[in-house]
Amino acid sequence: MPDQETVYGALKQIHDPEVGINIVDMGLIYGLEIEDSKVGVYLTLTSPACPAGPQILSQIDAKVRELEGVEDVDVNVVWTPPWTPDMLSDEAKDELGIF
């Protein structure tokens, strides 16, 4: 069974194709639930009409399934709270030139 740090590490390998920043530093990941060999990922997208949404969801499923001990992945999109640029990590803000 992977720990949260391992799962977050896998998720950091997935980048928003429009912005080029990983989805963790984008602030899109709202939480994880790890129970035995099942991992639940709770996330949002920058908007309900995000064209990269299906690609990001597919990549999350694939990356987390690659982790040792993971047999099932449940990807859950939530819209509350809505994503805002304030959710970007300091590193992402620096990369985008947001102060």
C-alpha cells in the first residue's frame, strides 16, 4: 500500500497541458484516501469546461495504478471549493510570474 507522499509524487509527474505546471502545484488535488490497495483521488479542474480534463483524469488513473500495491483507483472530480489562482503553490506562482 503506498503512502500519501508516494501518491503525491506520482501526481506531480502529471502536468496541465495548457499551463505546463504539475497538477499538485496547480492546486488541483484536494485530497487522497488510501485504503489497502485502493486509492481515491479528489481533485478539481480550473473550470468545468476545461478541455484538458479528460486527459488529466486518464493520466491520474494510469500514474497511480503504476504504484506498487495499488489495485484500484477512484478519481473524483469535485467543484467545491472552485479552483482559483490563489491555490497555486509558491513555486507555480514564481514560474508563472504571479506575485
